[in-house]
Amino acid sequence: MTTKLKEINKTINQLDKKFNFRNLRPIHDSLVLKRISTFVQSKNWFEKTALKENAGISFVRKYKSWISSSKLNHLINIQKYKYSCFTQGTTESFNLFYLKNINCRFRSFRGEYKYHFFAWRRCLKFEFLEKDKIRKNDAVVISLPYADNGGMHPEMQLVIDRCNQLKVPVLIDCAYFGACRGISFDFNQACIQAITFSLSKIFPVVYARIGMRLTRNYDDDTLDIYNMKNLSYINRHSASIGELLVEKFSPDFIPNKYEKLQKSYCKKLNLKESNTVLLGLGEAGLKQFNRGDKWNRLCLSGLYEMHKKTNRK
């Protein structure tokens, strides 16, 4: 390693103590925060949203249109998944996917969202995709953009083809959608059982738990039931905040706004730009940021926020 690279890596380690590059989080964008603050401080907002019986239905309808409106990404044939539910982030959908396929062996890549491993390790069978080929009676979870590199996993299509061949159920987690560019995928795949989305990685609403599940068929599970129009037993406050966000900000707002900063910091820190604007990918000398796969992932959200604050002063 050259002296210059050693100095850059030293700088990264120093910055990591302040900005915690290991944990992915949304950018606390000032415009987004202002919109949310104005909304929740409006007169009687809590009572009004509590009484909004169609809050979930209205949100998911607009969220689906929002997804399809992206100019930077192309989720092809997403409209074939006609059944949509408001969910508590993506996690609620994951749990139901596990339950529906409880007798399967669960599979994912090593760099996947760690929640799955925590859920599977005690009472469910699972094996990493790197360790064994996909077999009948497996169930696969894969993220797009992929959780570890913010793009598409290079073996994703091979996995999907194998799952189609063996009729293995797949859940695709699109939690990073809204912070990415250059993602194109055809969802017209027989193996895909569910697709999940969340606003938690895009906007500073992590604890509002705002998400959506799409399915091709009506599952008649708990999500489908309490999303019913005549019940609407969901978090109507969160759904209303989600509706505000997809109305006011496009799915390309975050990647367009922060693309230049991503390029700038990646160049300064010798990182490779990810398709997901929140991330930079480090070289071999940054193994401390490795999550089990071949990428060394750094979340740059804190650097962007510091830059914006510094330039406002």
C-alpha cells in the first residue's frame, strides 16, 4: 500500500469515529425535515390523520405511482404485482414471508441485511447462497439494490433463473429504492412471491416505520386483513407522513441532490461510487467495513450533512 493510500485510510478511520460509516442511515436533508416538521405541527394533524380511514390505501396507491415515476431506475413489470399493503417498514413483510415458507431452508448472500440471519439462526433452517446451490424446498431473500454494494448483486439473475426453474419462492427487498440510480430489473418472474419497499433508508423517518409489500396474489394473511378498507388497522399517522413525502419529493430527489457530493467524497477518500448515493465502496485496505461479502461498504450520509451545514454558515 502506498503512503498516500495509508494516509487516506487513516483519515477514513478518524472520520469513522465521528460519522459511523458502518451503519447505513438516511440523510437528514433539511428540506425533507422542514416538510415533515410543518406537517406534524399543523393544527390537529394527529386527530385528522387518526380519522383518515383510507390512509393506508391512499399511501400505497401513491407510493406505487411514485416508484414507477423514477427517471433514474426502471423496475419493469412492477405493475403486475396488483396487491399492495401498508407495512411497518420492510420487517413486517419479512416475518410473514418466513412464516409462509416456514418448512423451507432460507437462503441469502452473506452481505444481506443482517435482520434475516438474526431471525433464522434460532429456529429456522438457513444457509448462505455462497455455500450451496439452490435446491427445491429453499426460500430466497435478496435485496435490490443489494444491501452490501448498493447496486445489483452480480449473481442475482442466476439466482432468479434457478428459482424459476425449481419453483423456489423469492422475496425481493427494495428498501434502498429512492436513494439509487441505474437500477433496472424485470420483475415478471414466476418465483417472486413478494416485493418490499420502505422509506426508512431514503428519508429521516426510520422510527415512523413506513413501508409497502407488493404481491402478485392475494395472500389473505394478517397484512392483507388489517389493510382492508373496512378495517384499516394500521399506523395511519405514519401512512400520512409517507403520503406527504411521496407527494413532495420524487424518487430521484435524493440521488440527484447528492450525486455530486458522493463523487467528491469518493474521490477524496479513494472509494468507488455505489449506485446507491448513500454509499461508497472501499478497497482491500478497508476490511474493517466488510460485512461478509466482497465489498467494503461505507455510509456517507454523515459527511453529506456536515458539508451542507458547513456551507450554510
